[in-house]
Amino acid sequence: MTEHRTLLACGEHAVLVDVGGLDEVLALARAVREAVATETPGFTDVVDIVPAATTVLVVVADGAGVAALRQALATLPAAESGDGAASDQVIEIPVRYDGPDLTDVSEITGLSVDEVIAAHTGTSWRVAFGGFAPGFAYLSWGDPRLAVPRRPEPRTSVPSGAVGLAGKFSAIYPRSSPGGWQLIGRTDVIVFDIARDPPALLQPGMAVRFVDVSGADDGH
């Protein structure tokens, strides 16, 4: 069976499918990828699949294929929700928990600093979608106690590798940029490298586990 979907035309080469939630997004995105891989009718012309918070954008190379794509999307069974929609791949991210907002997060959540770190590392997060900047992955399904608001005033510059929290998401800044997330740590992992295939390390559906290396002697 298919979940409730709203299909919207998006230009002449794409269909935007609104499914309402992150679990449904990942399930549909996986189903579309599988349909493309198996050359299912209606999906043979697909060149890009872009998941977001509540929608999946499916792009075809030839605008003539949009009608067939739309029909195929309307009846495509979604992949199993929850863990069934996730990739088998788990990425471990070593983090030094020394971020400038760590104490603020502790105060907002009512957790001690050690409990914040334990909550962040104790749950396997999952990549929901990418956005904001190349390689910036929105990680969800973490510990719900870590849901915190963005900073009242964004920073003009957040360093590459900063690990942050905002709303129900966690993320790693792939490059120095402005940002309003609550920064709790930093990592040396390169999450976006144009010379890598694919350039973004964290892809939708992947599981991500943060590892506390705050006590490591790294020369910093």
C-alpha cells in the first residue's frame, strides 16, 4: 500500500511528492531508488532524487517522461518504514565535546553536560536529508531530550567541522559559514569533498553514531 501522497508538478522535468514526514520521505526515496535500479516503467528516465523534511523531488532527464513518472509515483509501494528505510551503512563520527553552546544546551534541556554528551553519543542518528550547504546533512531520530531551539542570533561564522543541534536535528558544518545552530562539539571528519564520489559523506538513510573523543590527546 502507498501512504498518503500529494503529487505536484515542479517545472517541466520533475514531480514533487509530499508525504508528510521524515519516515515516509526515506521510505519513498528508497522505493524510488529501487525502482530506478530495476528499471521499473515510469522510472527509467529518473536522474535525481532529492529528499527533504516532508517531500521527495524526483527529476527526469526528458520532460516527456513526467506524465509516466507521475502515474508511477502515485502507485509505487513505499519501502518499509523505520529501520527498513535506512541504509545498512553506519558512519562513526569522532567528536570533541567542547562546543561554545554545550553549557547552554545543558541548561535548556535540564541535563548535565555529561548527560548531553551521553545522549548525543548514545543514540544512532539517521540522515534525513541534505540542505543549506553542500554536504550539510540533517540528522534525525536522535534522543528527543536534545531538541533545542536555534540560537537567538546566528553566528556570522561557524567553523568547519562544528557539530550542532537545532530543533530535533543534529548536523556537522561541512565548511565555515554563518549559522544559528547550538554548537556542542567539533570533528575532524571531512563530510564534503568534491574529489570524493559521492562528494557528500552522509547520504539520506545512513545511520550515524557519534563517538566521544574529548579526552584524546590530539595535539589541539
